[in-house]
Amino acid sequence: MLSDLLDKGELSSPRTHFTKELIGYQSCIDMTKPFLNIPERKLGNQFRYAEAAWILSGDNRVSTIAPYSKMISQFSDDGVRFFGSYGPKIVDQISYVINLLDQDPYTRQAVINIWREKPPQSKDIPCTTNLQFVIRNNTIHCIANMRSSDAWLGWPYDVFNFTCVSIYILLQLKSMHNVNYKLGTLTVNAGSQHLYKRDWEQAKHCLNNVWDTPFIITHSQFKDGETFINSLWNSARG
């Protein structure tokens, strides 16, 4: 993705910030390997776990996620809550998705809407519009549709978050309905996949260095979705 953006991305400057951008970009990830572990990217592991747990807990409070990130508070309009938080929307709809997938494993209607219709002026407009979950060949897949995706800042965390939502659904299907599925692929469709100018040199540095060994995530040790969420919180705290 970084190579594509640096080599083929076209210049764009939304809100006067220069980016290299590709329109209608698609990436596909094996959800058993959702960790980006390139050392040069210097991802915050505690925040990675905490954000996933925060989302799956249905939370939108600044106070519960701010201890894991130095910069996230600046995106809240009032310093108390986040307007565009994924958690409340996901938790409100996830039971519908689980029940629908149980009733009809081939359904194409298992969609969680995250976008807010006619959003007001805010510093926190959600980048993701919806998540779709599809079961084929005894495997659960996730399709994430995003209006905007920052390849450097947001994409590595989004991949982990969407994977964790998929794992939660898989575990709840197992614990509630006694059906077992494998974890499949995450397809991210980005209306705008972009890389800000401030990150171009760091991106080039990543491309010139050896990649770390992927970390494989397993879900078989978790009894249900709630134990998985607790494990994420514990990993963030420890």
C-alpha cells in the first residue's frame, strides 16, 4: 500500500494538508495475522488493544480511552465524548448481525452501519461507513467500507479493530448458537486511501527495512465474546 501511494498516488490537499491519494483502493488481509509489526512504524501496542476493547464495549467516553493515547482527546468536540465513535453503533447492531448469520449463514444482509446521516460540523466524523460480515465455506469474512483511510496513522489500527469485531461475532455464534467458523479475510474498500506529506519520509524508511515476523492471533482459547473483550483490556493494561 505504501509503495502504491508513494509511486502512483496523486496529489490532493483536503483542508490544505497535502496527501498522496488513490481513489477506490482495496486491500485484503488475513485476519489471523492482523498485527502490523514493522518496527519503524512504532505502533502503540497498549492503544491497539485498548481501542479494540473500547469499541467492543460500546464506549464513547474520552476518559476511558485517553489514558492509552496522547493525541486522541483532541478529536473530541466537548472533551467528554466522541461524536463518531464506532462502539455505540456496533454494539447496538451486533446482536442483529449474530442472529441473522445464525438464521441464514449465506445472508448478504449482515451489515453494521457506522455512518451518521447528515453529520453536523465535528472534529470526529467517522471514517468507516459500514461493516459487512459474510460466511462462505465455513469461514467468516469482513468487508469494511471506508470513505477515508489514512494509510499511516489509522489503517494499522483499523485492521486490528475490524478483525476483533469479527472474532467477537465468531465467538458469540459459537457460544450462543453452537456453530463453529474459521476466521477469514478482511477486505478494506477505501474511497480515499491516502498518505499525508508529513509521513512520506517515514513511509520510505519502512519500505527500506526488513519486515518483522507476523504475529498470529488465535481465538480458540476464548469461551465467548465477553472473555475476548476482557482479554483485550488486560493486554492493554499489562
